[in-house]
Amino acid sequence: MKKLNLYLVNVIMLFVCNCGIAQINSSEKKATEMLLAYYLKHFKIWETTSLNYSSRFRKLDSLMEKKCTVLLRNKATETYRNVGIDFLTDDSIGNLNENLKVEKDPNIKNGYIVSFISDIQTYADTPGVITKKQIKLLVILIKQAVNYKIAEVKRLSMTQI
């Protein structure tokens, strides 16, 4: 009887542990899918050439309202209005169908690495020359209610390909 009880306890513990792992993987998958969708929409807004400045800004602001924390949205809006830089993408726009990747950063809680290839026009050394660069951003998410929101974005690297 003791062996049976010990066996049942082990089976229950194994089941509980596996459920926890499944929830973690499900949360990571949901966060990854949200970031992929966010950046694809963000890039699409930037690449829609028919939009004027105010229309583009309204669309970006609407997207940020849904997917970013209030603090990050305010910071992004202020930076864009005052300096003209979109730090949510490191002021770079990725090719919509090329190389957008999101992966969990195992070293940072709620941290994800967003990477993409961007055509960047240089101005300093060789004006007008376009080079391909690999952009890597660290994106920190927080969970608000049942949805994830982008709380912070930092550049990890920008390397020429």
C-alpha cells in the first residue's frame, strides 16, 4: 500500500510539473506571437508610402496604445515628435517578408530578442549608399490583465551584413 501511495504521489507531482512547463511554453508562445504581429504591423505602417506624417503618426499611436505600456507610449511619442526617431524599431524598418524573428532571452525575465534585416541609407561617409544591417533589439514585456504589453526596448546590436 505504501508503494502504491508513493507511486501515486510521484505521478501527481510529474503531472503538476508538466502542467507548469506547458503554461510557461504557452505564455512564451503568446508573447512571441504578439511581438511578431506588432512589428509586422509597425513596419507595414512605415512602409505605406501613401500615408502623410499625421496619418502615419495616428496609426502608429493607435498601435502603441494597444500593445505598449502608457509610459513607453508617452516616451516613444515624445521622442518621435521632438527628434523624429522611432526607438521602438531603432529607427530602422525591416523588410516585411524577410528575417523578422522573435525569441525568448533566457537570461532576462520577460525579455525577448527581436531581430530583422534593414536597408539603411548612410549619410556620413558615403552619402546615399544603402547597406543591409542586422538589427537586434531587447524587448521587455509585462503582463497586464491577460495581455502582454511592451514596456521597454533597447538596441542590442546593429551589424552590417
